[in-house]
Amino acid sequence: MPSTIPYNVQAIRAEFPILHRKVKGKNLVYFDNAATSQKPTAVIEALTHYYSHYNSNIHRGLHTLADEATAAFEASRVAVQQFIHAENHEEIIFTKGTTESINLIAHSWGNTFLQQGDEIIISSLEHHANIVPWQLIAEKKGAAIKVIPIDAKGRIDMNAFQQLLSPKTKMVAVVHASNALGVINPVEEIIRLSHQQGAMVLIDGAQSAVHLDIDVQALDCDFFVFSGHKIYGPTGVGILYGKKELLEAMPPYQGGGEMIKEVSFEKSTFNELPFKFEAGTPNIADVIALKSGIDFIQNIGKSEIRKHEDELLEYATAKLKDIPELHIKGDVQHKVSVVSFVIDGVHPQDLAILLDNQGIAVRTGHHCAQPLMKCLGVVGTTRVSFAAYNTKEEIDILITALNKSIKMLK
Ligand code: 7TS
């Protein structure tokens, strides 16, 4: 939004109380943003304000608190709709996370539309959350899973993808930006080619929603899923976007209150969208507070944050490359602010412990992407991932700590 105002990282940091704590006596350096982002005061206050002022169940009460809570809950749905440029707010379903969103689609859509012999295409870059639900439904329906290979830098092989696509392909489920490497997939092209074959496309936006402009109408994806906790919102809220006509054709995922129109012991009829997919009392407080996370991003401007994060990415990549025994995985131009690396003779877990002793939070291991690690020929990596509030000074602290740790471990 205000692109004329210089990016004030210190003012942004002041909005995040957790950044002022110490870890092992050192100032916290939080570089595990791809796992979950920290929360601005506005999000924390939205939670306490809800519980202190208008805690109530929604959509069913005829009293002031219920009306206020319902209005705030539905305002969050509209905020999400605008955040990803969906056409209708009915196309936004609240779940508990990306994982639940994918399970809902695999179960509801998969049970209805998949048949024996059909094929589902995923990529080698997928998080387990976009692998296992498809395996479960494929096994049940007699469908097969095909995997798009990648090159040594983690880029999808588009020729191989085109070879895999066929009239048997019913679903193409791919990650937008890899959580383990940061590599951004050419989803526009993947969607276009998949639709030519009549296949549906699900985009796992868990890592992209916070960094990239998302326009689900321009993308023309059939489903887009992401998690609130990675976009500065609370844990326990996920988003499932689906095209209206598709969601209307899909049966409910769970039965219970809220999702019905009328119930008798003989038969029940189902509520309209989006409530058909939101059985039971939802995660009201966290859904409401998610809007404050989205507002935080919109107030600074996603492109402003991206510019800052890209600078951090470039700075960190150059500094890391100066360490001779360190090798970056997924070292491509087109990526989000994630750097994953291995160091000769150093186990990532040992490194994480030493970095934690210096107040630095990074992620190590397979990043819930074991098949990807196998493709890359590593057991795991060390991953640093940046957010709006990180600084170059923090990267300098990381580099000093890395050099010190490598000396200790070798
Ligand atoms: N898909 C991708 C691409 C992800 O990065 C994650 C979480 C998920 C799905 C699952 O999201 P959830 O909110 O339902 O758990 N990724 C990570 C990570 O990289 N480190 O911790 C969680």
C-alpha cells in the first residue's frame, strides 16, 4: 500500500512482542518462519478481545454477543476472500490448517469423482500433507499416483509433467512454493496444461500465500489451500478455497451441527456453502484473529514485504556461499525467502542445537518432505526462512554462529 514510505523494519519488529525475548541469554533470532510466523500484537489482542468482550457461539444465537461474533467471523471470511481474490465469500471454507484442507478435498472430492484406473499427479517437492491424503484415497478408489520429477536444483521437469498428463489424470495437486527449498513452481503453466486434459488442480499455497500475490481467479486453480498460522495469524485455522460449482458438487466431509438444513432420523439435507463444510462449532476466536494477521500484511503491502524478504534472501545466500563447506539446495532465482543447505561433515541436528544455544531458531531435518530429501540425496537440510521482521543484522549473527559451530563440529 504505502510504497512511498520507507520500509521500517524496527517499527515492524515493535509489533511482535516475542521478538523481544531472550533465548539462552541471547536476543532471539527467529528464522523458522516457514514453520510458523510470529504474531503481531493486533492478532494477540484480537484473541483476548474476543474472549473478554463477545465470546459466543456463532450463526445460531439471537443475542448481541452471538451477532457480534458472527459478524466478526464472517468479516474474516471476506478478508480471506479479498486476500486471494476469490469471486465469492462462499468459496472460502475454514478448516484447521492446510493439512485438513487437503484431507477434506481428497476425501470429499476423491470419494465422489475418482474411479478405478484414474490418476493423480503430484510433484517431487510435496510436503507430506499433499502426499499422504492422496495415497489414502487412491488406495481406496483404485487410482494411481504419478510423481513429477525435478532437476538437481529442485525445479519441476515440465517436459516430464506433460508426458505424465493424460485423459486418465483427474487431479494435479502441486505445491506453489516448496517449504523445504523455497523453489516456486510454474503453477500458471501447470494449471493451463492440466485443464487442457480436463484435470482438476489443487495448489498447496501453505508457503506462497504469505509471500506472493495470490489471485485464484487469474490462476484459475480449482482449489487453493493454506494455513493461517503462516500468514501472521493464529494456529488452528486453515483455508480451503474451491470453485463454487465444484464445492457445490462435493458431499460434506463431516456431519453434525451447522452443516445441515434439516435433520430427521431418516434423512438429512445439507446447508448451503460454505457451512456445508463447516460442521460443529468452528475455531471462532482464531478465525476472527486471522483477519488481524491479514490486515498486518495489507497495511505494509505484500510487495513491500516481499522486496524486504528478497533483499534478506539475496544477502543471506551470498554470505552463506562464502562458507566453503556449505552447499545450498534449491539455489534458483525464482524462490521465496527460504534457504536450505547442507554442510560437509556436519549433521543438521547437531548444528540446530549449537545455533539454539546462540539464540537462533532454524529448522533442520526432512521438513516433512522425505521423498524430496531422497531425490536430493540428503537425509535432511538446515533451513532458514525469513519474514517481514527479520534483519540483515540477524543474518550476520547467523553467519558468525555458523562459522563458530562448524569449527566445533568438525
Ligand atoms: N504444505 C506445505 C507446503 C507446508 O509447508 C506445510 C507446513 C503444510 C502443507 C502443512 O501445513 P499445516 O499448517 O497443516 O501443518 N510446513 C511446515 C514446515 O515447513 N515446517 O513446519 C511446518
